[in-house]
Amino acid sequence: MEDSVPEPASVLVDGPWRHRDVSANGTRLHVAELGRGPLVLLLHGFPQFWWAWRHQLRALSAAGYRVVAPDLRGYGASDKPPRGYDAFTLSDDVAGLIRALGERDAVVVGHDWGGLLGWTTAARHPRVVRRLAVLAMPHPLRLRHQIAADPRGQGAASGYLFGFQLPWRPERVLVADNAARAATLLRDWGGPGYPDAEAEARYRAAMRIPGVAHSSLEYHRWVFRSLFRPDGARFAGVLRRSSHIDTLQIHGAADRCFLPGTAQGSGRYVSGRYTWRLHEGVGHFPHEEIPDVVNAELLGWLGS
């Protein structure tokens, strides 16, 4: 028997951070915030929410940074409008959030879909991205190339994306049996021992908040369907511009969602300083699997 349907407020996990809502790009975004100093914006991925950054919120704020982790549009306690899940609108959300937080720019750190938005925001709004760190997400053009060029590798690894294109059924599958499918994705993509019981329970509950399953799948539907539409060509055109922004890329050698060989070619899209870090035995969630190592790398890079 399934638990009762979780409320959006269920993601307001207690901790040293404070929770508040910020209006950005016409959308209400929930954020968790901790610390004072230069702004570091942490963007989560699928199928998660802001809490994925709990370790980084503590470590970066203790080192003298103002750290903000939002629930992306459609997730957690943020608004879940019927549209706006294209990379253009979502990157406008990121740029608008930085400004709404009273800052001219920020260090943007993104994981998975948050990493894709990091790449996109750096290309479309370079003035608001002071530096960029990307975890477990190849550059979108590199990913697009490898899905086609390596069908048995990255193409097969991205098979879930094709299943998500169906109407409505993927939403039902994602939330069925207390969101068991979300737990399966976490285990399939993560390294040994990931996720622990608390993380699995929180991510399963967050996926069952009304509207989240549909909204999170709309991200995947846009990125696939845009390949065949003018907005996809426009997206590719924007991303072909070489980024002059100092970029750190962290990847797990055991990532079965985005293969290391796919991610490694991303540096060709960065003309600024580019740092690549690959960790053996780590899957798709390095910031949770090896938080102390990731925190040390982020702080060393920020201080360099």
C-alpha cells in the first residue's frame, strides 16, 4: 500500500540552511540558502531536488560563500507550470534567479540536468556566470554527437530518454509503487552503495509530489523533440559558441547514464581555463557518493 501523496512542503528538510521562495523569470522558485559571501548557485538533476546538495551547502558556506540550492522549475516546492521546460526558458530561470538574489553574477555548479542548464546559461547569459562547474553532464553538443556516433555505448545508455517520449504512461510508471522506478534509476546510475536508505526515501517521496513526474519528464521530452525542430537548431547554434568561462568538469568513471568517454570530449567547447576530473569507482552522483572529495575539488578550484 502506498503512502499518502506528499505535499510540496515535504521537501523543506530541516538543517542549518533557511528556506524561502524567490520570484525569477515569472516563476516562483523555492531555494535553500546558507552562508555569506560570493554567490554559488547549485543546480540539481533528475530525479532529485535541492537536497542533493546538502553536503556542499555546508562545506561551501563554511568556507565563506553564499550558497543557494533551488528546486528547479517543476520540482520540489517550486512552481510547476504547464510549460517552460525548454532549455531557453530554464536558463532564463537561472539568470533571473541570480539577479533576483541581488547579485550580478554567480559561480554556477550543476549536476545532470542542472549541468545542462549550467552549460546553457554560460552560453546564453555569460555575464551572469562567473565560473562554471559541471558534474556528470557532458556538453549538450558532445552528448548529441555521441548518442548518434556510439549507438551501442552512449546511445544504449540513453535508452531511457526514448521511453520518456510517450505521453502520460511514463509519468504513471515513475510514481507507481511509491516511485519505485525513480529508485531503480538511482541505483542503476549510481556507484556501489548508492543511494543510502535516507536518500532513496527522500527522492522517491519528492517524485510523488503532484506535478513533479510530469514536469521532470517534460525536460527530457523537449531535449529529444527539439532535435527535429527549429528551436533545437537554434539551441545548437547558441551552444557552438566557445565558452571563455573558467570551467571545472567532474565525472565518475562508473557513470552508466553519461559515459566518461562522452563527457571527456566536452573541453573542446571551452576556450577559457578548463579542468577535467575523473574519479574511479564513482557513478552518476559524485557530489553525494564522494562528497568530501567533491567539496575539496570545488573549494580548491574556487580558491585558485
